[in-house]
Amino acid sequence: MEGRNPELAGESMSYWPSYSSISPRARAGYLHWLSGGRQLPDIGIGHVFLFFYGLERRLLADGARGQVATSEVDAIRGEIERLLALYADRSHSFRRYGSSLLGASLLLRKVIDVDSLHPPTQREGWELPMAVRLAIGSLAKEGKPLPAEWALSWVLTAPEILLRTPAQRCPDELRELFLARYRDEHGDGLVLRENKTRLQVQYQPASASFGGAVNLTVDLPDVASTTAPLDRLRRLAEQCSTDLDAYSRWVGRTGDTASPAAVALLPAALAASRGDDSTRAFDLWLDERLASGGPALV
């Protein structure tokens, strides 16, 4: 009879549940969630964690012993991303553990392919995201230049950097201006020196069965321990933010981002590609008035 009335909300489950200790009704709820494709929106987060514990063990216990192929690592990563999309808003704890395992699992891939990594733009807690550390470490080890997108990612996600209001209010303008100026200054990108500190991650599992933190290492330099290149990028980002200050204040006061008055406050490198119809018409009229190259009556 227990299976006919499954406990979907998991109200009887402890904060750290285990399948062996939960009630028959909670087990029925867990099995019901599994059989339905692990996608019920109103399932208790304890059920989600039970399944997540298995993903942790496969990656961190079996994967650390080389028993998990790269294709399976990627498949598990895909499942974690799917679960986060479904349940991250329901539980800060699950969002934190899921995001952390996604980062740690990158170390278990046999080959670090920078082109397959997406440069993050949001800070995750108080550590540089694993994708940034892996990408920049790989580029440094291979002596390859740091592309502009990864340089921007490093600045935006470094815990020690706090950019001012214009960077928060006008992220698209900051991105475009930073990328343009970085390429102007560094061409294909800065070439980073390979430091001696190796990349190591300490992951605190959600499952108590591990008995504590799990340490993972990879033979790449740990860019999080370097300061000189990040200081250069920070200064560039801060200058971009300063140059967007007037535009940012205007947007904050009016909400207007496209009128001639707004575009006039942008750095010249951005103004040409911004504006509404009235702005473009005004630009065209000015071009016509100044076509002779000499003084013109306006």
C-alpha cells in the first residue's frame, strides 16, 4: 500500500538523506521520480540529492581512478546541467553543490579542449571558476596567447576584482569596449608565463559517504595564484568602466540607451554602432553637412 501513496515532497526525509534510511513512502516517491525521467517540478529536493549522490560517486570515486570515459564524464555533466536548470531555483544548496561538481568534473576529462569551454561571465562564490582556471592554465602551458573573451572572463569572475557601477549597469557596452581595447593593445592576446603552482581543487561532496573533502589535481599551472597579468586586465577594465561613467549615469537616470543624447555620451569606439532611427538620421545629416571637409554652417 505504501507504493500507492508515494511521498513526493520528501517531508519525512532528513537534510542528508540515504535510501536505506528513508521511509517506504519516500522510497516510492524517489522511484516514481526516477521512472518519470527525473523531471517532476514539485519533487522534494531530497529526492534530487539522492540521485546527485550517485553522480558524485561515479565522477569522484570511479572517475578519479580512471574508470570513467570522457564521453561518460560529459554525459554526467549534461545531466547535472539539466537538473540545475530544473531545480537550482528551488534550493541554493543544490545550486551550489551542482555548480561546484560541474567545475570539478572538468578535471576528470582526459583532454582539456579550450575551444569546447564557454567563458563564464558570472562570479561563482569566492573562487575563480574552474573553466577559467583550466582554459587559462592550458593556454599558458602551451604558450598560446590569451584570447580577448577569456581575458574578459578572467576579469569578470575573479573574486578579488570588484568593478564599479557602469560595469554592472552596462555589461554589453563594457564587453564591447574591453574586447576592442584589449585587441588594440595586445593583438591576438597576452602570452602568459607558466607558473610552478599546479592546479588543484578541493571539492566538498554533498554525500557524507566520502567522509570529507576530495582533492583533484591536473598538470596545469594554476593562474589563480598569479597577480601581474590580472592586474593589467583589471586596469584595462577599470578604464573602460570609467569611460562609460557618464553614459551609465544617463541610463540610470533616464533609462534611455539609444537617443542622440545617450549615444553622445558613449566612447567613440561604441557610438558608431549604437542609436535609434533618430540618432542615425542625425549622424547622416551631419555627414552630409561636413562632406566638403571644410567648415560648414550647422
